[in-house]
Amino acid sequence: MRRRHSLLISAFLSCIAAPALADVIDIQLNQPSLDRWMYPFNSTPGTRSVLTTFGSDRDNQTQFDSRDGQILLAFDTGAIAPIESGPYEIVEAEVSISFANDLVVAYDPTSDPWQMFLPAGDARRVNDPDAGQPIELAGVGFRGGFTAATFKENSPYAASGLSYLSPGVRNAFAACFDEANNFVDISNHPRAGFQPNVFAVGKVVGLAAGQLIPLDSVMTFQVNVADANIQNYLQQGVNAGRTFFSVSSLTFVAQQSGNYPAFYAKENAYVQFGLAEAAHLRMKVRPLLTCVSEDLDCSGLVDSGDVSLVLLDIGPCAGCVTDLDHNDVVDSADVSLVLLSYSS
């Protein structure tokens, strides 16, 4: 008898239209709200016209972070994806940035092993397997009392009393998730001995690996939104209205010398006059459906569909969402809870 009852209800449910997915919101921002060269010798934070990335001298690692020259980017999304309409799911995300130097850097579209940045004499050191070093996108972590909401373009590089030259002191730093799902500083990952799970490696369309990158080339970072940790990081940013990214590399340099990538900042005169482009964000997000517990099909209404879902589970049902009073049985009390919230 119960089987017949279940079949009748299943047939009824098949006639009920499933709730439509929320509309996707297309975020397109052609300029960051913040672009900051995060480097200990940056005397003009937030106002530099060109931003660079590079590693420290890998054969002289007594000071400085391994990822020495970092770029911070922040995009304010609240005007397009209002905070009050969230929370959001990230469908797609792409960051792009344009080169401000010409034929200086060899294009490397793949991650390199961390061992290639170890100092001479370290038995674990390996040769760089290809020309150039990749430019990588990650998230941003904070210390020194700062958060994503409080860090500004001109915030101090490090806490008062700390040497700006020391590794691991910058208040905002490139960060991503390790194998244990911890959000960690990757400024010194070669010293720590791990391979960072970066958000994306920069790609330049139409350029072959090893070629020198021309002026005004656009490097894009297709963010891996399928990664649960990265998805969660991006959701937190969009739900708060501001998302931070870092751009960094282990580009080989020596003291006061080296060929390293340079990018246009939003303060650059060429950007101001429309002759070059600052960093861009392209992101598609979808509001996540949220519903009261009695709205079992999350249609936005408590109606006959929800009553039917309860009836379908009548009987012992530990852990069922239809067990609204959590007594491990779906019964008349659960039906009553749905009926009490029935939409008029």
C-alpha cells in the first residue's frame, strides 16, 4: 500500500515545475579599486604607474621574501552583485593584466617546481625545466591586524618595529591553499618546501612558450573555480563586496639587476588617457537559492509541492530534510509544520 502511495505522489511531483536557477550576473570591471606594488622598497605605495613581479636573488637568500615583488589587486563588486542579494556562487572568474615592458620576459605558461628556486649548493635544486618563470595568480592573506576590509593602497608594508627587509613580515601577502586546506603565505614556499596550489598561471593568447612578451600583451588568468577552496575564497570576497588577488612570480633576478615583468597600474598616464589598460576582472556569479526549512523544493513558496515531499517520506526517516522536527520520523507533525508556513 505504501509503495502505491509513493508512486502516486511521485507521479504528482513530476508535474510540479522545478524552481528556475537564479540569473547569472556578469561582472565586468575594467579597473581595480586597488592596485598596489607590494615591495619593501616601494616608497610610493598606491601611486606607482608600473607594477613589477620577481623573486629575490635565489643564490643569496639571507633576506627578502622569495616572491619579493608582488602585486595586490582588489575589485569592488558590490555595485554589480549587491551584497544583500547574496550569497553567490562563482560560475567563472578571469583576471587580466597588461604588460608595460617590451620583449624583456620569456613567456612561461606552466608552473615550475619549487626546487628550481633553491640556492646553489642545495642538493635538492633542479634546473628550470623551460625558458622563463611563470606569472601566477593567488589570493591575498593579511597580518598585522589588517583584513580585506581595512587594507588600503597606502597601508604600511609591515608592522611598526619590524624590518621591511625580513622575510614573512609584509602585512598583505600572496596566499593560497596547501594540501591540508590551510590558507598559507606563499611568499617563501621554496624555503618551506612545498608546491603552492595557485589560482591560475598567466597565459598570453597567440604566444608560444619561450617567446619574449611584447609591450601591451594581455596576460589572462583563468581562475580554477572548480576547486572548492578557491570557490570558497571567491565567494567570501563577492559576498563582502571586495575580492583581493595577488600576482607574483619567481622570476630570476640578482641584486639590483634582472629582466622581470612590468604591468600597467591604474595610475599610469597611458591608462588615464585610454592608451593602455589596467587590470581587469571578468566574473560570472549566481545568487545561491536560500529558503526556509519548510520550503523543501526551494521554490520561494511553501506550497503543495512541499506537502507532497513530506508525504513521500512518511515513516521512519533519520536525517531526512523532511523531518522538520528532527525526531527521525516523518509524520503528521512535519506535515503540520509545512501547512503552518503555507504560502497564501
